[in-house]
Amino acid sequence: MSAASVFPQLEALLPHVQKPIQYVGGELNSTVKDWDSCDVRWTLMYPDAYEVGLPNQGVMILYEVLNEREGVLAERTYSVWPDLEELMREHNVPQFTVDSHRPVGAFDVFGLSFSTELGYTNMLTALDLAGIPLESKDRTVDHPIVLAGGHAAFNPEPIADFIDCAVIGDGEQAVLEITEIIRAWKAEGRPGGRDEVLFRLSKTGGVYVPRFYDVEYLPDGRIGRVVPNRSGVPWRVSKHTVMDLDEWPYPKQPLVPLAETVHERMSVEIFRGCTRGCRFCQAGMITRPVRERSITGIGEMVDKGLKATGFEEVGLLSLSSADHSEIGDIAKGLADRYTEDKVGLSLPSTRVDAFNVDLANELTRNGRRSGLTFAPEGGSERMRKVINKMVSEEDLIRTVATAYGNGWRQVKLYFMCGLPTETDEDVLQIGDMAVNVIAKGREVSGQNDIRCTVSIGGFVPKPHTPFQWAPQLSAEETDARLKKLRDKIRGDKKYGRSIGFRYHDGKPGVVEGLLSRGDRRVGSVIRAVYESGGRFDGWREHFSYDLWMTCADKTLPEYGVDVDWYTTRERTYEEVLPWDHLDSGLDKEWLWEDWQDALDETEVEDCRWTPCFDCGVCPQLDLDIQIGPTGKKLLPLSVVNK
């Protein structure tokens, strides 16, 4: 395929679409390298709209890591909205990169980062627009290698037919290793074709190539076993873990979007991993162990990033940012340093038991004081024991009392509905908690303008968590439970008006559940939905539950299974799970024991501060939890004067 820019053809279409600016490229800090001077060329995609995809840290980091390498280039592509898709098909304009508008089909690797399974139909749209056959078996040596990464790649089985390979875990070192294997294969004249380069990647033990594994099924529909179908292919594929975050201070030059995006800020990942052990949380389980970035490393990244972007807010990212062992010093040091510049700081959300007003004041010192977000997750004390979210209602009330007493007026509480063993009563207690929060807020502040927003999402069991065996609540039961809660809150004459209530209906969660715990047979559903016009399933206005269910009813009976078989069915310990051959480092026995602890309502401490619980990650990957404090201070110590 020609690598010439398609911009002349694209430009003629842009006046006829919404937000044409998102397809133009040329962002501050974007990189365009000379095509002919590079021998390995990547295109990276976050399979969603530009406004969601551009701020994605994972893609931004890999984009920079690859472009720093001699002889390697990386460009970015995002999902095009249906209005442009229609015009591109009409005028034969292929899926293109925003950096130099080259056709995606001309690159060596097409890497997609999936943080959610609801991006799968967007991947098929991009493949088709790029002229790449949807199924890997139909591709030739001249098509890009289609590579999946991100959290959803920890179970890539539903998209096994559409991808050539998947990488689980951290991408920084993995993409460089993959690049060198492809470079060597190309330099040798591409011997053995596509099969050979995929075999070389598979042999490393860190790249999963689905075509080299056969799945055998039992008569009742369960998996019998997953076996390599050629010698030299590992039985299990390992995840990649970057141990020293200070060696990877990316992004150094964060991209500044041209169009409005979901996050208008510069972000720094302050640590990776979490050992709090929330049983529903896939991100916490698959990113173990904890690895902290040093306080000086964070300071340097913020300094360089602000100079490179001109942003006025810094997001301190991680799964639980207030758990960094030096978070107080980090927040104070940054607030001191940028007092003159009025640079605000933000944490994505704050754990109830990690919140203190000093930290909150530092975070809001130079920026605006917005609402605080806490995530108790479970409405009752019993549910919080089941999910291992060790926060009592007293802790929460004490925390919000401190916040309201120090001038905050708004608190947002996040919960889940449909957790294992949950009853109507557990969910109705969310209303009681919200009432207690408002009452306490009025009491300590002496004001009546106190607000509390309750936000509820449906629980989806995820692979590599203790809840991977759990039954999922049906959409109808989820909706019925949430209706009872809504009626209870609205019926409260004294407090109801002060409580905002936001919830997602149960339908998207069922589709997410089908995709997150699905096996290769679910690929037929994804393809049928795509071919019937399914796009942007993560967007409420584009998502169609009926379309997914219709396609599932058409395709799954051939295999003797249905949607409920994947979603509302509880699994046993003996069952081979679709992702068992992908090693997240966690022992299956430990996950099962933790699932039994959940059913017994037994809590487990955070192993950062207690003896090891033998989850398996550290010895298996030959790693250690890394935490401070380092004893260093944020440099420079003096306030930066203009």
C-alpha cells in the first residue's frame, strides 16, 4: 500500500462533518518523522473519538518512547465519527493517521490500546476502513501486524480472530522488544512471511499470538483446554512489568489537543499498581506490585511537562494517588513551587481513609475548589467487607464532616450495584448513607446549601480478579434495584432535594460482561454487531442493547451457549477460564481463596504495610513492592519566580 498522505482527498470532506479540527493533526508536541529513513513504523490507536483518545496516557507514552528510537516512527489514529466514516467509504479514503495522514494499512504494526471492551466494534471499523482484512487468517505479509494492549487485553479471546497478537502489562519495554524483532525480520528479507515474524514474537514468552493456540470445548460448552499447536510456543504468556518508573519519565512532551478533549491538563503517573485488594478491581489486581515514582522524578516531570504544554492544571494519576508514601510532600512542594503561576493540582478521586484536609487544601491552593469525590463502592458495611473495601460509615461521615467544615459544599459518592451476594437492602442503605452525609454537612457548616451526588455503576465481573467466578446481575434486576433506591431518595422530603442521583442502567454492563469474560465464540457476536452498524458502544447515544442481544441470539446458539451463560452464570474452581493461559502473576489458587473470603465476608489487609499474603506476583515475576519515602524533597525548593 502507498504511504502517501491522503490529506488532499480528506480535506475536501472535512467541511461536511462535525468537528473537522479533530482530524487535522499538527498538535503541539506531535512528531512527524521521515518515512523513508525509518525501517519500523507503528500506528497507535485508542479506539474511540479524538476527544477521548488524545489524552490517553498509555498511547501518549508509547508514541514518545517509539519516536525517540532511531529508525522507528509512530503515528496516531483515532476512531472517526459515523458522518466521516460514511464519506470516507463513499470517496475511498482509508483510515489515516492524524500526524501525517498516511494510510494505516501502510504501517508495519497497528497497535490498539483497549482500556474497555466496548471499543471492539470501533477496532473492526478502523480495520475495514484501513483495507486490512478483519480476520488475521486472511492477512498477507504486506498487512500490518494488529496488536492489542491495555487492560482489556488481559482477556483478548473475544477478539482472538481479529488480532494477530496481544501484549499484557506495561508497554514501554515491550514495544521496543517487538520493534527489534520486526526490524531484524525485515532486514533478513521477511523470511517465512507473516507466520514467521509472529512465531518469533511468540517465542519471547511475552507476546500472545492466538493462532498458535487451539481451544478445545467440552460437550456442555465449557473450555476443556487451551493448547499450543506448534512447538516452541509457550504454554503460558507472561505480563510485562516496568520496575523503575524513574527510568521511564514519559510523556516528556505531552500532546496539547487542538479540539476540546475530556481532560485539559497535564498528567503525571505518580505510581503504578495497587495492593489495597478491592476484589472487584481488575486494574488493582493486574498492575501489581506497587511501584512508586520518586518525589524528585515527579517534580522534574511536572516542570518539563508544564514548560512543554502551557497547561494550568496537573493531574497526579494512579489507581489511588493519595496512597503514595510521600503524597503530602508532593502536593505541598508542587503547590509552593507554582503559587505564582496559579497551577492547580488534582487527584482523580480520593480514598476515604487517605483523605486529610491538609492534602485537600494543598491540592486546591492554586486552582479552583471543586467538589470532592469518594468511592465507598458498597452501600452497606456488609457489602464493603465482601468487596474488601475497608471503609466504615463512621470513617466516611468523619471525612465528609471535615470537608464540609472546611468550606467544601459538594461531595460525590460512587457506588456499584449488582455486587456478589448483594440484596435490595444493601443497595437501599446507599440512600441512608447519603442522608447521613447531608445531615452531617448541614450540622458542621451551619448551611443548607450542602449537596451530595450519588453516582452508581453496574458491577461487571472481570478476569484476573477474585470475582472472575461470580455471577453477574441481569439488566432487569439491576434496574429494579436502582429504581427502589431512586424512589427512596426522591421520597425523602427533608433531604431528597440535596441528593443528586446518577446511575447507568444495567444494559451496557451486560454487554461489557459478555465481552470481558467471553471466549473466542463471542467474536462472532462482535462481528455481527459491527456488520449491523454497531459503533461507539461506550457512548450512550450510540450504544444499542437490542442490537447486541439480537446478534447474540443469532450467533451463539450454534455453539450451544447464550448471553446468560457468559454473564449471570457462576463458575466453579475446576472450570478452565478463557484467560487461564495468560499469566498476570496472580496465583489462581490465591484468587479462589480470596473469592471464598469474600463469600465469608472476610477482609484482607493491604500487603504494602503487612506481611505477604502470597498472591504470587512478587516471586513469580522476581519483583518487589517499591515504596518510599526516599527522604528527598521536591527540587527546586525555592518558589519559581518569573
